[in-house]
Amino acid sequence: MNIIEDAKADLHVNKRFLDRASVMVFRINQAAQRGSFLLAKRAGAKILDSLWLQWIVGADLPGRAQCGPGLRMPHGGRGVTIHPNARIGEGCTIYHRVTIGGFSSDKKNVPTLGDGVYVGVGASILGRAKVRRGVRIGAGAILVGDITVGDNARIGLGTVVDEDVAPEKILKATRRMERMLHEEPIPADRIRANFRIHDLH
């Protein structure tokens, strides 16, 4: 991992000051976890992290998280939370209020995102979910558990996914389920019963 090269790629895809500032503080925090003079570097990075990411932006982007170059964070990553052991590939887009987290004290029970993954506003990826290359996750979707979402799959907005999704598939909630979401809490078995999987082509 070359933090400088990663940061250059990040600046290329983030055009606004807010977005650039957030990803740069994140990269500085990553750099502080390596090399010599760790205590002094971590102290400086922690101050930046506390002032900018946690206080101003309201995000939790730990420097231990692995993330490839070209990270795009529209709206400065406001409200984004990433698990320290999460792995995120190259060229990913993470919108505001996204959670990429684990379930338990098991450090391996965390998500892995492949290259070019798009995560929409307010989506959550929880547990040992493996999201492969080019997957697009709609706003408010929830991916949970030890599942695999295949290359270039599409997860519709507001969809709950707790089982594997094949490559090149579109998974979305039916209109009936969308209406139910606004009426009352729904048991998981009723949610799954209202899924439809369609071929991309």
C-alpha cells in the first residue's frame, strides 16, 4: 500500500474541498499506523481525526481500515462508519450515512468490498459480507451476514439481503414490500418472501 499514490488517486476523483479534506485526513490516519515514530504520528493524526472527521463531519474512518486508491466520498463522508478491519477495494464510492461494520468481537466478521463498488446513501453492510467487483448498492439497502454478492450485481434501494446474490443479477423489493415498509415492522421471513431476482439482461 502506497499512501501517497492512494491519496493522489483520491484527489483525482473527489473535486470538492469537503470531500478532499475527509479522504486526506483518512489517508493521514492510515499513514500514521506505519513506519517509525508511531506514537507521535498517531497523536497528530488523532487530533486531525477528532477535529475534522469526528467533530465536523461526524464520520468514523479508522486508519487501520484497508482501502484501495480512488476512494470517492461525496458530501465529505458525513455520518460514514467503517470497521477498523474492513477491506475496501480500488475506485469505490461511499455516500453519506453508510455503515460498513461487524457484528461481534470476531475481527474477521467484517465486510469486504471489491473494486468499483458503489454504496448509496444510508446503506448498511454488516457481518462477513463479500461484495464483489462492480456491485451497486442502492440507498437504504441492508446487506447482512456471511453472504456473497457477485460481480456487477445490483441491489435495489431499501432492499434487505441475507443470502447470496449471483453475478449480474438485480435484487429489489416488490412494490408490495415497499408499501409494507411504511406501515409496520416486518419479520425477516416476510421480507424475504417479497424479493424478486431479475436477470440484468
